[in-house]
Amino acid sequence: MPFVEFIAGWISGAVGLAVGHPLDTVKVRLQTQSVYGGIVDCVIKTYTREGLHGFFKGMSVPVLSVAISNAVAFGSYSNTLDYLTQSHHSDHSQRSPLSHVFIAGCFSGLAQLFVTAPIDLVKVRLQNQTRSRSAGNKYRGPLHCVAVIVREDGLKGLFRGFWALALRDVPCFGLYFLPYEFTLRMMSEKGKQPGHSAVMVAGGVAGVVTWACATPMDVVKARLQMSGGGGRVYSGVLNCITVSVREEGIRVFFKGLLLNSVRAFPVNAVTFLSYEMILRACVD
């Protein structure tokens, strides 16, 4: 059933989002603003100024978008892997070569880019609005944000930061599925379905490994997306990298790394567990 993986990816993406969005807001603010002394300082200031609502800004956008991009990513990965190896992904008795896993992962990262790029931009813009709802913000909501971006920058404005996102997602989606499959194989017997604990551990490890590699370009991506939206203006990926290093040093590219790692394990453990459970239920 070619669309089962898309359905499973859709639901698992929504579940993962519910777990990780508050910490994602803190991560984005740390990466794009220099007014916070660290994770705890950002959490305290966000709560003091905006209340709990501040941690969920921009969530209405990815509720749908993450589900869609996850559906595209997981569906593309599973079907590409099936094409490359001619053995269904859910059949763990015939394990695919890890090189095929990486290639299929990279393709899935490319496939979901065109869905993710504009919606991720809107999410980042909304997350960086630090005023309370009564104080007034530039964007009143997701649709208003889209309208303002299109009015100010045209349709191409919705793809600001696209190349940084591509440089982050294409290789990192390969790295996302590779440690998952490797860890799953180490924790389960060949020919037997992996248990729920093995799936959760493998998913968590995959998330941590991926974000450890993705964080530097994630910083660049977030800064480019805020360029023109109230943040500093950069002419492109290389300009953003050069200026950031010159002004803040090489450590700037690791802003949010600890938070990404802490957030990545539970979010991706839940995401992969949801995906595998739904996939098994649909296939069985």
C-alpha cells in the first residue's frame, strides 16, 4: 500500500510537534536574538513577558505543515528505499543496505523541502515576535504573516533561507534515517519485529545525531529567514556565515545545540514509535 507510509508519517509528525514545539520556540529565539543569556534566561523572559502563550507562537502553522512534510519525508523515504532494494521497509527480515538507507533519506529531505520552506519561514517569523498579544506585533497570525511577506517581498519572499534549509535537510535526512536503522538493527534480532523500546531508543538516537549535525546550518537558516522580518539583513548563505563568525565567533553556529539535543530525543522517539505503530496497524 504505497500511501500507508504517508498517512503514518502525517500522524507521527503531528504527535512529535505537540511534544517539541515549546522548546523549538526557545531554540529559534536563542539562534536569532542576542538578548538571552542562555536557555533558562530565555524561558524565564518568555514566560514573564508573554506567559505560556509565548511558547506556542507559530504552532498553528506547523500543526498542518509538519504533518504534511513528515508525510512526504517518511513516504518518500520508505518508497525510495523499497525501489532501491526491492524489499518493503517494514520487512525487517530482509534488511536494506545502509548505503541505500542514506540515499533514500537524502531524497526524502529533498522531497519535503518545497512543502517545508515557506511554512517554516512563517513559523520562525511568528516565534520571534516577543511582545505580548495586547502590545501588538507585526504579524497578527499565520495568514497575515504570509500576506505581509508576499506584499513586501513577493512570492519569492516565502522561500527566504531556502538554500540554507536545503543544505541542512538533504544530508541530514540521510543522517536521520541512517542511525535509526543502524540502532534498530543492533537492538533487535534479524527476522523479528523490533519492540517498542528499541524503536523509541533508535528514534531518539537518530534525532540527537541529526540535530548535532544540523544545528550550524539551522542557525544560518533561521537568521536568513528573519532577514527582512525585523532581523539583520544578509545577502545570502555565505554572507550570513561570514558576518556571524566575524561578530560572534565560531560558537555562534552551535547556539541551540544543547536544546536541540534535549528536545530531539523524546520528540523523535515518539515520532518513530507513532510511525511504526500506525504502519504495522495498517499493514496488518
